[in-house]
Amino acid sequence: METTQTFDRLVRAEFAPRSTYLNTASNGLLPARTVAALHEAAVLRAEGRPLTPLHEDVEACRAAYARLAGVPAARVAVGASVAANTGVIAASLPAGAEVLTAEDDFTSVLNPFHVRGDLKVRAVPLERIAESVRPGTALVAVSAAQSADGRVADLAALREAAREHGARTYVDFSQSAGWLPMAADAFDFSASVSFKWLLGPHGAAFLVVPEDFGGLTPVLAGWVAGEAPWESCYGPVQELARSARRFDLTPALFTFAGLRRSLELIEELGVEAVHAHDVALADRFRAGLADLGHTPVPAPGSAIVSVPGLGSRQGGLSRAGIEVSDRAGNLRAAFHLYNTTDDVDRLLGALAG
């Protein structure tokens, strides 16, 4: 009971949405502490004070994400987007290498492999991705939870199949980091943005690499990728960072100032508690849909629910103060820690009308 009360108290202190917001799969709401930190960062810059605290925020975010991912901070690089992280991985592959992907996965996980032009990119249904790893597969790239419909990949089966055939693995946790416990150490590479379930501002992403860097070349390296960044501002970097920081991109400092507070909140609440809360709401919505005669895309255990044929209702729902998404003709509702059973019931009531 005390744990539930603490969870509810923290959430009430941080969020006061003015709509029934069920669209975290697009953007998470910003906690009050994050908004305050963004304001403080802007004032710091406006007043011309040293930006040292903002650089400290970057390192605090790296460490916090590492704890959530279950890896040492030295394996975490900070950047701006999953697409950029995928691009670094794509650039490391030899010509002709086979990359196995899931059909209709999010573009940022796929496109850098396609634009290479000299890779063999093979797409299979998500449910078949583990069984489709074969001799000669160099890399398997997949989202842990599908953006379009919330289906959760069988990552344990994928990991075992990849090991059996000597393939590397790349997992995008963007639609699951923050509500689904991560085990990034089980995969060669993984990535996530920060503006969805991690509740941060736009402009930050993380990349987890092996201790030996997995054969990646820091093709996007700038001054921040140096072992001594402030001594690497002019001319070629003389020594790349000995950690994953060699893959860092110049950070959007305001973003990380806010993100630090968002990650602190996720850690205070605990991913396991967030997971239980989010999935319970999603299951309530699934049950209500069945009562209304609607069948969502099967995605057991997911905080995302996608309903075929109802995507056209998105505009009307938004005008009624209920925020969801229209994805590939499906109505997508995404439940997170600031949602309640009342939110679920309001959406169900609107769909019944």
C-alpha cells in the first residue's frame, strides 16, 4: 500500500495534463521538475553564467540511462537520434552483409541500412524474426516494441538464435525504455530516444555498445569524442575517448538539463512499478474493446494498444480532449504512469458513442 501511495503521490506532484493524454508512444509528458530544469538552464544561458552545470547534466544522464539499461556507463554514448546511431552501425558493416529486420519496423531502425545500397537487407514478420536468423546473417536489427502497434519482440529467442548463428544484435528500446525492464547487456548494440516513455525533451538519444566497441568506427566523431574534449577543439582529435563517449555527438545541453530530472523520476518510481501500472491500464482497455466488439492487434504484455480500422477517429477524439494516434489506419493508445482508469474509461466511452 505504501508503495502505491508513494507512486501516486509522486505522479500527482509532477503531472497535471489538461487533456486525456494517451499518446506517449508519440511524446511523453514533461514532469514539472523537468520543466523547471529547462527554465533554469535557459536563465543560466541568458545571464551569461558558466555552462559547467549543463555539461554535468549530460554525464548524470549517461549514468542514469546506464543504470536503467543494466550496463556500465562506459558503454553508453549520448547523441541526438536513433537514426544517427543506426547510421554508425550501418557504416561498420562490410559490403554484402545481410541485415535481418522486422517488416514495417520504425524507419530510423531500418533506413540507414537501406541507403548503404550494398547491404542485403531482409525483412520478415516480427513473429518470425528469431527463426529467420540463418548462417551468413551479420546483424539482426529490431525494435523491442513496435511503434505502429505495440507488439513486443521475443528478445530472448532472438538473442539465442543470433548467438547460434554468430550474428550481432541491435535493439531499439525507444518504445519500451521507461516501462519495460531493459537488459541491454544481452545485446551487442542498443539505442533509445528520450522523449517518449523516458519523459524527456526532444533532442537526446543513447547508444549502448560492447566494451570493445563491436567494430564500430566513430564516423560522426567531433570534439566531444576526444579523451580530453576541451583539448580536442582544433585539428583532428589526437586521442578518441577510451569509452563509448567516442561515439558521442555534441549534446543539446538544455535537453539533457531537463532529461536528468525525468530520469531521476523514472528511477524514483522504479521501472517495475511503472510497468505494472501501464500494462494494467492497457489490459483494461483491451477488455473494454472486446465488450465493444473491437479486436486490437495482439500485443500481450504491451503498454501500447492498436485497434485496426479506428484510426479515422483520432481527429474527433482530439477535439473532444482525448489524445491518441492514427498509425497505418489503426487507433493507437499508449498508457503511461500519469494515466488512470478514468482515462481508459473515457476513451472507451467515446469509442462507444
